[in-house]
Amino acid sequence: MVSIKYDLTKIFCLYMMKGYSISELKDLSENYVKTLNWRHDVLKKVNLLVESGYTPVIVSASLSFIVESVSQHLGIAKFQCSTPELYDGMFTGHLLTDLQGRKVDIIRAENASKSLFFTDNLDDINCKPNIHYFIAISRIKNVSYWRRHKVITYVV
């Protein structure tokens, strides 16, 4: 039996952004990031890690203009993310590269043996064998999932 997984919500969202210029999408993204309610306790921990010599890297299946806005807000210089397809500066509604389900490939390519990995995404469990410290930032409803997989869990 062949199984094909479609993320209809994602396909719909990509379609709804079709025809926007990359500058419009960047502006919308920057405005959105300003409205986020950041977990200052988690950000403090990340800053402590940076002070201890760790280099943060954002690896996300989100679109580049969103990840870029987040990375600028957090002061994180390095990121890898999904890349939108553009034609004459306009978003086509398609992706050139999609990291959905492929983060593990990125991590394997990096030297992640002495790394920390923070996630809120259940699908990221496949990255755990390649990470030194794997930490889930989770809602209470998902704690049992993370514990079953022997993952350090930080409940928000």
C-alpha cells in the first residue's frame, strides 16, 4: 500500500500567498513577528547557551521570509528553511525547497554531535539520534509522547 501525505492547510496557505511580492511578504512577516508573545524564560536559556560558546542555528520548515524575521528578532545569524519559488519577484505559490520532514538531513550534514535541539514539533523526533541534547518545548497534552521517547520536556 502506498501512502501519500498531503498537508492541505500548507497547500492552501501557499496558494493564498501566491502573487504577493517578496517585499510584501517580508513586511507582513516582520509585522507578525513583532506581535508574537515570546517566552522570555526560554530566550534567556538560549542566551546563556550563546554565552557558553554555542552557536544557535534555526532549522525550520517555515518559509524563508518568516524565519529570517524571527532570526533577526532573536539575533541569530544562521538559519536553514524552506525556500519560496519566485517569478519576477512574486511568490508563485510553490516551494523551491521544502524542509518539511527533512530537518534530519540538515542536521546530519552539520556537526551536531555536541548540540542542543529545541523543538515543539512532534515530527522532529526522527532528529533525536543525531543530537546530543534533544529538548521538547511542549504543551501538557504532548508530554506523554515525549516521555515515551525519553526526551527532556519543558512544559509551556
